[in-house]
Amino acid sequence: MTPSVLFVCLGNICRSPLAEAAMKAEAARLGLDVEIESAGTGGWHVGDPPDPRAQATARRHGIDISGYRGRQVKAEDFRHFSHIVALDADNLANLKRLQPKDGTASLSLLLDHAGRPGQSVADPYYGDDAGFEVTWREVSAGAAGLAKALTA
Ligand code: 4NP
């Protein structure tokens, strides 16, 4: 069965779109067949493109995410995706609360897959461009570990 991964942060305009982009790049590099999306637990940015700083960060790493659009996590996601990967502990807690009884997705934290179990990717929204570069490094490490696990 083709694995499928949904990355989830709060707004779906900073961290989870970058995780989606990093994972798509890693999957392409490895020739891995995997469905990849992102979403937010909050609904403020539904239909919005990623934050301009997130777009610029992805572009610096050769990836165009200008076509991504924000969406909110829905009950069906817990039945559809094999893996739902939270960017931080608050969002993981919210996902556990939202998970329907018949949900089958395996829930984890992104940095669990980067040798940093239990750690959160900090929200760069109120910071500067350097913060977004830290986010990129962290989501890239998580995506690499997750992609490796999916190929094993
Ligand atoms: P994200 O960052 O969860 O990484 O997309 C945020 C972006 C916007 C908001 C919160 C977090 N907001 O409250 O609008």
C-alpha cells in the first residue's frame, strides 16, 4: 500500500508547508512513492498561500511552494492518511483530541523521525528570516528520517 503523510501545524502557512516541500523533495530524490500533504489545526488561513517568508525559504532551496493553499485538518484525514505528523507538541495534543474513533492514521511528532523524540519545531511566525531557515533545517531532517523509515 502506498504510504501517505499529512504534516500538521497550527496555521498551515509556515511550518507544515515547508515540511511538505522538504518531504516531496526527499521522496523524489529517493524515488519513493508516497502521497504528501499538509494542513493546520486552526482555520484562520484556509485558502491562503504560504507565508511570504516560507515561500522565500523554500525558493532559496530550489522549491516553489507558491501554489500551496492552506486547509484545516478534517476527520476524514485520520482515515485516509497512514501517517499524520505534527510539527509541535501542542498540535499533536490537538490531533489526539480530534482523532475520530475509527481513525487509523499513526500519529507522531516530526522530530521523532530526526533523532529528537518529543521535541517541537518552533513556530517561526513571530520571528525573522533566520528563524525560517532553522525551520527548514529541522523539517528537512525530519523528512529525511521519515522517508528513510518509509523505505525500510
Ligand atoms: P504555522 O505558523 O503554524 O507554522 O503555519 C502560524 C501561522 C499563523 C498563525 C499561527 C501559526 N496564526 O495564528 O495566524
